[in-house]
Amino acid sequence: MAGPASSLPPGVSSPLTEDNDYNHNGLIVIITSLSLFLILASLGIRLFASSKRGHIFKDDYVLFVVAACACVQVSLVLVQVHYGWGKSGDLISAADYAPMEKAGYVADLLYVLGLGLSKACTMIFYQNLSLQRTRWMINLVLSACAVWAIVAMMLLAIRCSTSRPWSDINRDCSGLFPRWQAICALEIVLETMILSYPAIAISNVQISLSKKLKVLAILSCRVILIPLSAIHLYYIHWQIQSPNPSLIGTYATTVAELHLSVSVVLLTLSCLKIFIAVYVDDHGLAYTEDASNPHSYSGRTPPKSWQSCQQTKDLSSFGSGCNEDEPILRTEASVSASSGQHANNDGTSILKSVQISVTRENIELAEIQGSSNPGMPRPT
């Protein structure tokens, strides 16, 4: 297959990349650059939220690892494009073909590793919403995430050729597509398990039905990962069956980059105000753990109140600072007498607490009659 003949005016250099019937480098570079931007933006959002919150939790650390893995994977895809991935096979030199395949081989391994870590990060975040009796479900799904990532990497690492597994990218390796089918099927099952957990946990929360639906709608955004996985499998099949896999593999690569970047973006949903706001009532009071009981918290949240940053009307009397730990569910069957709260029948309750710090005292008396008047308070 011969490439298109092109002539450029004198003094005009050739473009860095292009997109035509014989070369899809431009498409890969654009989608991969967009994915890198989404990954870095998600990392920046999470870092900003962590700095404002004042604490770095377990899922924050996992997200940093996911972002680092995704950035390395994106870099490998760009290296793969540099060596010719996205071009027709006859446009790639023989010296560049092996480095191109090796870069793609490692990129595939990091792709499934990043997906597995993102799923584990989601379940670690759900520990913040878990009840003690449903903690076993989180441990089960976390174990399933680890098993899926390990199995997927092993299936992609061990291909038809034991000496040169990176060269198995087409129909010469008959077992390659069934491996991708198994990976995709297990991922869909795993995503279904992840999506089902919030419905179970939120059903026990003492908030209105409309707020429950808002939370479920936000957490259900992960459903987009299921069609992305299926579309990626479709293009993998197209690549394997094609006589020109380096050209047709463009579409599988671009969908994989979108799949990985979207999975990272979804990890920032818990930091958004729209998610936290459903835990705050009309008076700006947050549903939280009782700060007076140091042994009554569960999960990752430290034993102190979380409150909204709603400003008071009189800024001269009250401070506007707030302590932004995330809200969690109460798992104790009863509460201390000093808290003044009550537990529900099934042992789950949400306590409402507010902390107001006085930063300045400015009391003016309209009329001071003297210290002999017992009914008049003495100014301070």
C-alpha cells in the first residue's frame, strides 16, 4: 500500500503529525493529549481538595498512584506513536517496528493496572460511607479488584510467543482475543459489583429521598466505564483480525486512553461540592459523627465534627473558618448522653453537630446605668 503523494511549498516544513487514510498519528496524539490533561486536572483537583480539607486519606494516596501509572501509560503511548503506531505497516521502518511493539506491550499492562487501581480507590472511598455490617462487602470487592488486575496483567503478559510476546498483536496469535474477552467480561462484572454497593449503603442513610437519588446519580456515573470497555474490546477484535494492525489499532488505543482517563476523573467526584452538599441541611448543618465520642467513628474520618462553610450574617461576631472532614455514617447502636442525639431502630444514625468559634467580641450597651444596677450586665 503506497502512501499519498504530497508536496509542500518551499520553506514550509512537514507537520509534526497528520491524519489520513494511511496515517492516524494525529488522532492518537490528540486523544492521548486530552487524556493526559484530564488525568493531571483530576490530580490537581484532588490535591486542592486535600489541602483545604487538611487531611490526606487512604484513597488520596491510591489516587496519586493511579495518576502516576496513567501518566506513564500515556507517555508510553506517545513513544509508541513516535515509532510509527497509527501508520500503515508499509510506512514503518523495520528498525522501528520492534520498539513500537514493546512500547505498546508495556502500555497494555499499565492500562489494566491503572484500571484495577482506580476501582480499588473507589472502594476505599466507599469505606467512608460503609456501615460495620456491610464492611465485608467492601473487603470482598477490594479483593476482587486486586485479583482482576493481577489476572489481567498475566493474561496480557503471557501470549502466544514466549520469547517475543510483544509481537503478538494480530491474528497470528489465536489466543489473544479470547484473553481480552475474559478481561472485559470480568471487568463488567466487577463494575456491576462496585455500582451496586452505593445503593445498599445509601439506603440506610437518614436523608431525604431526593438527596439519596442525587448521591446515587453521582456515584452511578461509573456506569460509563462499562460501554467504554465493550467498545475497546470491539476495536481490539478489529485490530487483531486486520491485516494492517498498526493502522487499525489506532481506534483501540484511543478508546483505551479515554477509558483510563475517565476512570481517573471519576475518582474526583467525591471532592465536588455537589456531592458534599447533599449531606447539609437547609440551615447549613452537616450530618456527621459526634465529636464528643472519640471511639464512635468508623472508616477513615478522624473523631471530630465536619461542618459546612456557610458564612453567618454577622461576620463581626463569628468566624467563617470550618473544619472540612468528610461526613460519614454513624454505626453505633446508641450515643452518649451528653450528645443529646438519638439512634434509629436498626442501629444506624446520623448526628447533627455544629461548632461556632468566636473570634472577636464586640458588645455595645445602649445605656449603662452603673454597677449598682443588678439587672444590667457588666461590659467585658
